[in-house]
Amino acid sequence: DQQVKQNSPSLSVQEGRISILNCDYTNSMFDYFLWYKKYPAEGPTFLISISSIKDKNEDGRFTVFLNKSAKHLSLHIVPSQPGDSAVYFCAAKHAGNNRKLIWGLGTSLAVNP
Amino acid sequence: NAGVTQTPKFQVLKTGQSMTLQCAQDMNHNSMYWYRQDPGMGLRLIYYSASEGTTDKGEVPNGYNVSRLNKREFSLRLESAAPSQTSVYFCASSGTVGNTIYFGEGSWLTVV
């Protein structure tokens, strides 16, 4: 039972264009969401996060949008660069249980020059 | 600026052998974790330690044991390795459980 779903296993975009990575969740008790980026042969690295009390958080080229009513969040990368090519994981934290993060299966982004 | 360091990076084991994956963090974090990543399965939590002296099971603890040796170190032991334990293992830490976590570079384990 996947509580955090990244329905697109892969995404390909042109350099300079916008990349939009999507994440859906089923548990309304999630109160904090994070995006991680992972390059091959490396550990995941934290990218950006958003609290459930906000609907947008921006950090440079990266913006995360949260639509609580739709239980949906998205990561926008503008403009996309070849160095952004990686696997992106969405993760969620449960408000009543700080024990662990719930992870999506990841989306592999390829940014083509 | 080491962050989370885990060893070994690569290991090949025969079925039934035992081994320990070592992990250390230098960020003075209270919480530490062991994850495994398998194709199509995402990141799955094996065990975690909310603070020094405590350990708890995650989603997939069977076949593993852990030790929180001190605040810095958290080891993962496979007592009798099985081919199903072939995976990439990541150690991670966070200031407290539920906060942003920081990962090590991974340990590639193959059990033949």
C-alpha cells in the first residue's frame, strides 16, 4: 500500500525548459514533505521541503507546490540543467508519528542538452 | 566536512556469511537510520535509532541487527546473509526523528 506515489518513473526535458515532478499521497495526516535528489552511486541529498501549512516554497531554481485538497505536491525546476539529471524522491512525514519518513519510489529525470 | 560515512563501499558475501556495515556521523545528530534501496522498491527503512541507547525496527528488519554504539556510530549486522539481502544500503542521520535526514554514500552488498 503505497502512501506516497510518484506515478511517473521517468521524465525527459530539454535544457532550459521547466521540469515538473509530481507526487501524490493518500494520508491526510502527513504534515511535512521533502524532496531528495539522488545521483548514481551516491546517497540521496536533501533538496527542498514544505510544511503542510504552506502551499509553496521556493529555493533558487526549485519550487515545491502543495495542494492539500488534492493531496498532491509537485517540484518545479526552472530552468532545467543537465546537472539536474538524477532520480528525485518525494517523502512525507506523519503528524502523529515522527518515527520515519514515507518514501515514494522516485522519478528519474533526464535533462537533455 | 564528512557528514555521514559508511563502510565498506562494496562487499561480496557468500550465503550464510556474516558481516557488519559501519556508519558514523559527525553532525552531532541524535537519530540514525539504516535503509536499503532495491530496484522498483524505493527506500525502505530497516532499523532506526531515535537517540543513543535506543533502536527500533523499521519496515524490513528481518535478517538484520543493529547497534547504536554511541552517539556517532550505528552499525548494521547481517548474521547469516541471504541472496535476498543483495541491495544498496544507506546509513542516514538527523537532528531528531522526523527532521531532514542526511545520507551516506551507500554500501553495495552482493550475496551469492
